[in-house]
Amino acid sequence: MLKPAQTTANTEANAVFRGAAMPWFFLLPSLLILAVFIYLPALQTLRLAAYKANLILGTERFVGLQNVTELLLSPAYRQVALQTLIFMVLTVTLGLLFSLGLAWLASRPVRGSKYYRLLLIYPYALSPAIAGTLWLFMFNPEIGVVNQLLGSLFSVKPRWLDDPILAFGLVVVAAIWKGLAYNIVFYLASIQNLPGDVMQAAEIDGATPAQVFWRVAFPLLTPITFFLVFTNIISALFDSFALTDILTRGGPYFHNAGITTFLVYQLYQDGFVNFKSGVAAAQAALMLVLVAFITFMQFKVGEKRVHYGG
Amino acid sequence: MKKIMLTLALMGTATAQTTVEFWHSFGDAKRTGWIQERADEFNKANPGTKVVPTYKGSYNDSLQATILAARQGKPPALVQIFEVGSQLALDSGVFQPVSSVKNVDFSDYIKPVINYYTIGGKVNSLPFNSSSPVLYYNKDLMKKAGLNANQPPTTFGGMLDACKKIEAAKLGVTCFGMSLNGWFIEQWMAQQGAPLLNNNNGRTARATATNLDSAAARNIFTFFKTLQDNKYYTYTGKLEDWDGSDAIFNNQKVVFHITSTADIGNNGEAAKKAGFQMGIGVLPIPSGTKRNGVVIGGASLWIPKAAPKAQAEGALDFALFMTNTANMASWHKLTGYYPVRQSSIDLLRKQGWFTQTPLQLVAFNQLTRTVPSPATAGGLNGAAIQTRKIIEEGVQKVLSGQSVDAALKEAKARADAALSEYNANFK
């Protein structure tokens, strides 16, 4: 038992680069690729953010911070930012609660649990575009399955895609549904790795199932929850694109902007539909700030609140 | 990648051959196949030229790709660009007027079609797939509602009267269900002889404002207000949802539908499958106005400036071959797009096409009877993609209960702002 450990220590001690240039030499290929595909475009974007530019015309006019101030003062952009925030909070909290619940149920020793798990995981295999199309068909107010059912049972036909509240709700639910599978996979794996003796001890000591879940299991699941919160935030911010594009096209128009237009979709519209590259670059810069803030919070919260056990 | 390798290989072996890259936006097998067949025929007849058609994504994507390729000096020789992108393509400075590549006789092209693409006296691009909106109606449902199925409404007033009868008949269907699309609003402006944009629809000088405060625009918005107040109108709720509205019509949930003539074929088949008789009528227009005709919609073929002379000429030759009399007639039969040449129409007539498919005749008359004017030549505007959406959102606000005045005022302010933002690029 001791010997192999010692050898590992020895090799590790010997594994020191001679000279400072060597590690950089080995890093060079990755750095080059990162530079060409990540760093340079990012810098270009920051530069472009200071210009009024049109992709098709190839025009560029330096305006300094005007793009950013215009965005921050624009009621439309503010509304989009607020909508994105609400969307993010709703999809992340509801999505995680729901997946944790489902994963907990699916991990119970019941007959056919394997099939339940399979069915729960399958939406993950669908591309967002397919998912969007499915939802669009289901919620077509005249011929969709949902309204045909509601129509025959309660004789109501909700306007899912042009009533602002319903459309927003629909996109939230669709996004949660789309994210469920991913979250459930992680939760299922973690639940199955929970230390059985601790749970049994709690049960022997007379804890109710609810107490076992909230007092024992849930704290033990904080590391994975923490990981999922941040992956879900990022996917709410960036991956909502295909779903909204196909399901609602960012509409319906409400107040100053389309109610399901989120930051990424707005950026896409300005940059690649209306070809206003400068304004789009400024939005990208603002989103960069947002991501930097989220990452900062991730480390900050991660240090304090998460129970890593051991 | 494969394409590039292929091109490289070809350049290596057959140096005498000119390769003409043709980028288009038809993703479906039917249309892509038709284009490939024409290219094969052309290549066989012209051994010196090799036309390579490629599907390059949506109109928006291929416009972008062309501009970026042109900046690097490697543009395709021929590109299909949608009509709302015309001013943008023109302003990009990347393209040359087709009439300057070689002398072409454009007299055979249908007037309203060639008018759209003639700017400053020059034909900038060659019309290819053109269409206009028509009224689709469900004859069976009309009969059930006690309406004359051979006389569809031709005006807004006529539509509303028919809607009243349909409601009274309690068929459990809605009267009217087209997709909410700025293209139709543009058409209704043209029908009333009203330019959508100032400076003669942006044709005498750059457009600086929209005419959304005109009586013509008010007529259109008021129509939607009346439809909404009486619950005569339905759509999926998503803007520009062509497929969604087609599906609602084909499932017999509405009696009337408006969409492009290019869908006569597909919707006709769907109607047959669903077991109802479909009729086609002229685009209904505001009551009490003279019918001025339609603006053509669709796309045209552009040739980049940076294409070498041999390529540019090859591209134009191919474009002219693809849109020649016989080919345009076959294109029309396959897709329902207008044959853009007078001689093709004559050919179709001689073949008895219009007696076999009387539905298509309505669409034709609508186009050929168009009165040439700046209004029916269509609006030119570099921010057209954006202003079209703004107008759609304006109508959507009316449908959600806003007053016509407020919706028009807001739409005008937003569209005008988009125009001046675009125009600021040229300061």
C-alpha cells in the first residue's frame, strides 16, 4: 500500500520543467488556437463596440461609448434585460426544484425505475430547434393538440403565442422542460452516490422521509446543486436562442420590445438580421460584463455556502 | 469544404473552363433539383463554363456570406437575393448592375417585375422567383355559410360582410386567417397607389420617412381593428408564421386566407387531401379605392463586381438561360412562382395551362394588370427587414387592443428612427 504512493511522489517531484520556456512551449498550440478563435475575436468585438458599423455596407464610424450609453438608456433594451433576468430566475429555480423532485422519485427502488429514468432523460437528446417546433405545433391556438383538448373539455382556446403573459409563461415552461433531462442526469447520479449509512442512520434515529430529504440528502447535494445553478444560468442566458426563435420569434410585442426577446436574441436580431454590427458588439460587451459578474459570484458563493463534505 | 476541393481540382485540370458559383436559398429538394437540372443542361451546352449551384442558407445568410466573400475578393459569380435586401445590396457596393455586364434585351420581362429591380434607369438584377399575395378560400365552408363560392370578396368591406354571414352560420370556424406579415401591408399600400416611403418610395432619393401616417395606412390598420373587434381574424400569434397560417387554413379552421401565389400548388394539394375545394381570388383591397396592382415579391439574381469578366458573363448567360421562355414556364408549373417573361405566359396560354389550372389565372391577371407607378414599383429601403417587422408589431398592437392612431403613431416613429439610423451610415 505504501510503496506505490511513494513512487508517485517521486515521479511528481522529478516532473519539474527545466527552464521557464519549456512550459510555455507546450502551452503554445492551445494558446495559438485560443488566440485565433477566442481572444482576437473578443478584442475585435470590444473595438467594434465603439463604432457605428454596418456589416453589409462595411461602414464604420467611431462613436466611443455612445453605443453602450444608448443601450443602457434605451427603454427597449432595459425591458429586454429585465425580461432576461425574470426568465433566468424562473427557469433556474423552478427547473432545479422540479428536476430534483423528479430525480428523487426516479431514484426510489420501484419496479421499472430504469424505464422512468430513460423517459426522463430522453428530451436531452432533442435539439432545441426540434423542441421549439414541437411546442409550436402543440400550442398552435387553432389546430394545436393543447387547444383542441382545452376546447373540447372547457371550451376555452387560450392565445398562447400572442398573449404576452401566456407567451412568456410558455417559453419559460418550454425552457424548463428542455433543461430537465440534463439536470435530472446529474441529480440521479448524485443521489445514487449519497452515503447509504448516513441516510440509514437518520432513518433509524426516527427521521421522517421529509426530514431525511431536507436535513440529510439536500445538504449533501449542495455541490451538485451549486454546479447546476451556474450551468443553468449560463444556458438560460445563452441557449434560450433557438427555442424563442422558433417558438415565438421574440414576440409578442409588448410595451417597448417583444416579451420573449432575451439578451442573446436581441443581439442576434441587431447583428445578424438588421446588420448593425456596432450595436451588437456593444451588447456582446455588456454580456461579457454580466458573465464576468456571474463567474465572480460563482467563486464567491462557492467558497462560503457549499458543503463539500469530508 | 468538398466544394472548395472540387473547385480547386477543377481549376488544376481544366484551366480553360470558367467556374460560375451560384448561391441560392432554396433548401427543398423540388426547387434545388430544378436548379441543378438547369445547371447540368447549361454545362452540357457550354463546355467552357461550369455552373455550380449551392444552397447557401436563408436569404439573410447568403447575403451576409456573399458580402464577406466579396470583401476577401472571392465572391460567387451569381447570388439570389431577396427583394427587401435590394437597397442593402445596392448600398453595399459589392454588386454591379446586370445591364452593365453585357447588353441584354429586357423588353420581354413583365413590367412590374422588371420595374422593381430597375433603379436609376439601370437593371440591377435579373428577376427570378417572383410572387404576389392572393386570397385563398374554402369553397365548401363558403357554401355552408350561404355565400356564393364563385364570387369571393374583393374588398375589405366585402370580406367583413362575408365574415358576418359566416359568424351567423355558426360553423365553428373563424372567418379569416392569414399570417401577420409586413409584406401584405406593403402590398395593400401599393394597391391603393400609396408609396410606403417618401421620395417616391425611396426611388428618387434615399427614403427618410415612412408614410404610415397616410390615409392608406390607416385603412389597413382599421381593417385589422374591425376584424379583431368582431373576432373575425385568427393566426398562430407568431409573426411571419407562414406555415402556421397555412396549417390553420388547410385544417379548415378559417374560410379565408391570404398568402403568396407560390403556395397555390402546396395548399391546393393539402386541400385535396383534407377533402375540400380551394378557390383563389384577387387580393382584397380597401373599399372605394382603385385597384393599382401588386408589388412583386421574391428574389432576383445579382452579379458581384469582383467577379472576373469571364465569370460575370458566364453567370449572366446562365441566369438568362435559367429564366428563358421555356424554363420560366416549367419553373412556374413546378412552384407557382410567376414566369417573369411575357413570352412564357404566351407559351403557357398556348399549352392550355390556364384552362387546366384556372386558379393560376387570377394571380396572373393581378400582376399583368398592375398600373406602373412608384407605389407599385415597391419601396426601397436599406432597413427594410427591420421596418417590415416594426409594421407587423404595429398591427399586432392593434390586435391586442391598442387604438389605430396610437399604433400607427408608434410604428411610424420607430420605423422612421430605423430609417434615419440606417441613413446615418452615409454621412
